[in-house]
Amino acid sequence: MLNKKILHGELISRRAFIIGLGKLGFLSLLGIRMFYLQLIKSEEYKTLSDKNRINFVVLLPTRGRIYDLDGNILATNKPCYQLVIDRSINNNYRDELEIISNILNLSPEKYNYIKQKIKKSSRHTPLIIFDQLDWQQVSMIEEQKHKLASIFIDIGYLRFYPFSSVTSHLIGYLGQINEQEKQELNIHSLSDFNIGKSGIEKYYDNKLRGEFGYKKVEVNAYGKQVREIAGTPTKSGEDMHLNIDASLQQNIQQYLNPKGSSAIVMDTKTGNVLICASTPGFESNHFSKLSENYWQSLTSDPYKPLINKVIQNSYPPGSVFKIITVLAALEVGINPNKTVFCDGSSALGTNSFRCWNHSGHGTLDMMSALKHSCNIYMYELARIVGPDKILEVAREFGLGSKTGIDLAPESSGFVPSKEWKKKKLKLPWSIGDSFNLAIGQGFLGVTPMQLARFITAIASNGKLYTPRILKNDPEFYNVNIKPENITIIQESLYNTVNVAGGTAYYNRILGKNRQLAGKTGTSQVQGKLNAKDDLSRKSIAWERRNHALFLGFAPYHDPSYSVTVFIDHGGGGSKAAAPVARKIMSDVLDKYL
């Protein structure tokens, strides 16, 4: 009996020990788990908790304003009412969007567009779904405010351009950032943000844009902000002060062909750009709320209003290139008194290369050949000098290369070579190619801005400036051309405008301290149109007409400004471009001299 009691006691003790050991093990595991959760995984769970109650908000900076040299505002920011959705508050936004659709009377297409836009955006970044709400729309939305948890009205800013189409190419416009631009700018958290797409807005976007701000805010169960936990303020964009005279640029619009033209005025002592006009322009304020219809009208317009012809289009320079040909001849030592007889044509094998004056100019020396813009004299110089020196001088003045102007995007144009033709066309360079080169035709392509830079260098005794839109220190280098040869060119350009018989004689500016010097040009487009009567041939389609050019500077004895005018399909330079250049230069001299 005693043994049974002893055995029973031992059994109970053993069970108690096992149970106690189990409890100890369980408590140990529980302690280890609590240690793991509270210390090892605490940051992870804190982060998960933050995601449920903390919103990360990106703050957009105020974009810098743009001014002209007189302090006129060219680009600024106007406050507006915007409709914003924040899906971090409530991701079940579809009912709310239906309410907004009914209030704003959205079309099915617009409604679906907004849904897709929201779907592609980040849930944790507020998205603007409407801007420029009027007061009536704001009132109706506010009446339904109690039904809208994630959609609300905010105050935003729209870009406004007081001069609109007058400075549309120059200033440019803003547009929604795309994926490639996000990568380039390292902006990944924003799905709806505008950046510069062209002009000054694009070139100086990084300065105008400013710096983003950020804030972490705590929200309650209803998505309402309780407190701001941390934040970094925005930094407003820089204001830009330009060399442009917007009032002058507005005034000269009346002189330009609305179908297509370019006009540039540069300060010959600094390289600053005073006027930079391209027609047709576009209504830049429409880009704040761009409609599909307006965009289609721009992209389908045959006169291409979205193209800044000053820096994007390249053309054969035509007769203004004869300045280069004469300089090349002078540089290799050809006497400026050398005479050539022009009877209206020059034979080359079985072909005949004609002068624009079919009757001929008679006997001419080098200066009078430039004054009368004689093709035959240039053909003779091409025979003697050859293409290499002519092309070398062209490149010395920056033709065929980007000017470095602070505008975007800029074309480089094209200056050929014998090697290029052999490689590209599988043909050798011919004397006919040299003839065409000598009068600015053939394979050549230059932008109006390159020509403006070139004539400014002639006026400034060989200083090749980098054109500047933004106020800055002048940048230039002296071209490797003998000063005495540039002086000969200057005198020839004076004669072209101020001596009877010159191609621009009827466009001279009277007054000793106002005299204009310059060169007319006609750039051939298709066929051999007579520059003399090109404008009067009404049967010729506009797009087949020759381009008209004029390059000049004034006052002749102490040049202060250069003027470059390019009239697309305008006909002869003396009839279409020179009169415009005279009017523009007169306005400039009236204001500044």
C-alpha cells in the first residue's frame, strides 16, 4: 500500500515537472517572439503603421517669371481653382468621380480619359484632374463636399503670357511631363506636373522650375489632416530678365508675312538679341487648357506655326552668301579691282549658268559685283578659288553649326564638303556644284539665326558673338579673316543700299547717323524663277516661290544693330525682305539712337 502511494506521488511530480517545463518553454518562445516583434521588427511595423496614417505630400514650387528689357512681363502665374484627387485618403473614388461627372457634365470620352489618368497615377501623390474651374463650378462642387472624401478644390497657378502669339516661339510653353522627362529630371513621384517644352521655358526650365518641397502629415480615419509631422519648404524658381524688347517685337508684326517669316535684331557690340520673331505664331495661353481641336489645328496647319523658323528651319542662303564667296577670294589674294564682264550667262560645257539679270551687268569689279549681286562674277571667283576656301570661310563664320543661342531646340543647318558628296551621293564634286555654292544654292542650308550672327560679325569687324536672349556677359571670338577684307565688305554693303544701282537702293534710310548697309538675297526653292519678277508671277504656287532675304546693319559709320529678315516664299529679296528690314531698323533707331 505504501509502495502504491509512493509510485502515485512520483507520477504526479513527474507530470507536474513536464507541465511546468512545457509552460516554461511556451513562455520562453513567447518572450523570444515579443523580443523579435518589439525590437527586431519594430521599424518595419512602424513603417506599415505610418502608411496607414501618414501621407507624404509633394509641394510644387512657384515658377519664376520672365521679363523683357523694359520690365514688361512675358510670362507669369495666375491663380486658379483646381480639382484634386488624393487616393491615399480613399482609394474607392469611383462614386465620387460620378458626382463630379454629373456636376461638370462630362462627356463619356472625357470621363474615361480622367479615369485612365487617375489609374496611371501614384496613389500616394495628389493628382490635378481639372484646372481653371469657374466660380459656378466651384460652388456646385462645394455643395456636394460632404460626399467627397478624396476629391477637393485647391488653389493652383496657371502660366500666363501677356504677349501670347507675339512671343510664342521665343518664350515657348509648358506641357505635362512625360516618362522620358521624368527619367532625365529624376522626378518620379509626380504624375501630373508641367515643364517647359520649347523656347525659354524649356532652355531655362531647371532655373524657372524651382525646387520641390515635401511634407509628412498625419491624417485621421476620415482622411483629414491632424498635424504636420515634418516638411521641407519649396524654393521658388528664378525670375528671368531678357534682352528682348517685346514692345518693338509686337510693333514689327505688322511688317511680317503671316504665312511665314523671321526677323532678328542683334546688338553688334554685345551679341544681345533685341528682336527674335517668327511667324506664324500660336496662342501660347491656349496651352494652359489645351483642347484637342486647337492642337489638331496647329499640327495640321500648312504654315507650321509650332516651328520657330529663326532657329529650327534651314534654307539655302541665296545671294547673301556671295559675301562669303567674295571674302574667300580676298583671303586668297584676289585683287578687289579684278573685273569680269557679265553678259547674263556663263557657259559650262553644254550647260549655261545664268545671272539673275538676263541682260547682264556689263564690266564689274568685285565691289560693284556685290552691289549688283552679279552671279557671273561669283561663278568666275568659284573657278579661281575653288570650293574648299569658300566652305572654310563659311564655317569660320559659324554657318552649318549651332549658334549656341539660349533657345531650344536649335538646328545646325548644313555646309557640305567634297568628301561628304563622295560618301553620301557616290559622286565627285563638280564645277557646277562650285557655281551653285558661290551664289548660296545647292547643298547649303543655314538658319536665319546663323545669318544674323554672321552679319553681326561683319558689322563688328569680325567678332562672332554667341547670340544671347538672357541678360549675360558677351561671348565671342574673332574670326580668322583679315580686317582689311572685312572693311571692303562693309563698304560694298554700304554701296548696295546707298548708291544708285544697288539692289537695296530704294530701301535706304536717310540721315548721316542712320545709314543702313546690307545685302539682299533670293533663295531658290524650285525651278529657275527670275528674282526680278518672282513676286508678280501670280500663277506660281506660294510654296514654289523663292525665299526673300536681307541682312544689314546700322548706323554704317558706327554700327549698333544688325537686322536679318527672311520672308518664306516672298520672292525677290529687294522687293519683299529689304523694305521690311528698313522699317524694322527705322523703328529700332528711333527708339535707341
